[in-house]
Amino acid sequence: MIRKSPIAGTWYPGTARELVRAVDGYLEPAADIGGDLVALVVPHAGLMYSGPVAAYAYRLMRGRTFDRVVLVGPSHFVVFDGVAAYPGGAFQTPLGMAPIDEPSVDALATAAPFVKKNDAVHAREHSLEMQLPFVQRLAPEAAIVPLLVGRQTASVAERLAGVLAEVFRARARTLLVASSDLSHYRDAVTAHRLDGVVLDCLTRFDADGLQQALDRNPEHACGGGPMVAVMKAARLLGARDARVLRYADSGDVSGDKSAVVGYVAAAFGTFDSGETASRD
């Protein structure tokens, strides 16, 4: 079962050579922080917009070994309850095949009935695929566990966090990744105010506070549920520190500040260094 890319050549370069050049260029200015890495929060817009931000999170994969990367993102095109796991095979990009960690998918579906194997809802979705250029470049041997969250309720986030911790506690060298953009198509001043609430919760490693903010105003993030679930799972898996690594908006690339989308890169784990936040 091979999922072919619906967005290669549009959302990101369509050839391996061009894609490697773009990814490496975004990674070049980013820095590492020492310690143990458990989870990331990254954006999922077109690579020219979100890549310069996502790179600051993915740079932390360099020098670390991961057997699998669990990708948790929102479903933009299909509405459903629970979580949809891609059942097996691989995702194809210009960099090759990203194999599915089928035993982990089976374990999730067995442990949690709300996690269902469903390849159809993944067909058009970009929120997970936009992570693959970085994952394949930095961890080419790693398998992936693609999970799409349907209706983003507090209950789903809480239950998903629990099953992620349960399944991956026994599977070492696992990286959790939450895929989410922040506010959408507001002027930059309004966007930065909305996004600032999320940045504050990420900095404080406050998943409950983020959930409460999303309950009051879902416009804070399109993938708020995945963020909350991954933050809670990371805490259960031993992460104690949070770092906001980079924040920007689409206007920093387009020059149009009248209607922007916000992007953040953050990391969770046990880190050696102090805060490394950076804002364009």
C-alpha cells in the first residue's frame, strides 16, 4: 500500500535534488540544544513558508537516533470522530519511501478503539506529509506512524495522549511530532496576539492551559488537539522541559501582513541549555 504524494511539486519541490537543497538550506542556521528529545511541535504550510520555522525543531534530530516518528496532525478535508491511523505500506515523496511502522499502528488500534485504521482520510491531507522532507532527510531509516485527528475535542486529546504514552513507553527511540499552524488569515497584530497565547502555553509546558484556550477560541491553532495530545504524552514519557525555538508568520515571506498564518517550532524533553526562542 503506497500513498503517493498529492502535493509534491506544489507545496514543496518535486525533485529530490531541489528538495534536499531547500531542506538543507532551512536547517543551516538552526542550532542544537543538548539533552533528550521526546517531542516536537511544527507547522505544515507550504515549505517556503513553514520550512524556515520547522527547521529549528527538526534540527534537533541531527545527532540523535530514532527508530520511528509518530506524526499527529489535524484532518483538513474529512470530518470524523476519533483518530485515523494509516494502516501500512509507505508514504512516497521525491526522497523515496517512508515506511509505516505497522506493529505500532496495530498496537495503537488494539489499545484504543477510537484509533481506527483508515487510509482514505489520508489521501489528500497535507498536515503529515509536510513533515516528511525533514524526517526523511534527517532520519532516513526511521519508520513513521501517521495519525490524523478528526473532531478535536478535549476528550480525544486526553485519550490519545494516554494511548501514545502506553504504546511508546516500551518502544525506545520514538519521536512524537504534533503538526499545527497557528492563527489563520488575520492581520499580523491580531495574529501575534492570538499566537502569543499558544506560545505562552508551549513555553510553560502547559497542555491544560492550551486546551482551555482552544476551548474558548479554536482560532488559536488548526492542530490544537494534536498539540495538546503530544504535549501530554511527552510529559507522561518523561519530558520535563519545553523550548519555543522559532516563531514567524507567512507575511515574513510574502511581505503581506494584512492576512497572515502563524508558525511555531517547539521541543519537549530534558534539555541541557536555556531557552533558545527566536522570532523573525
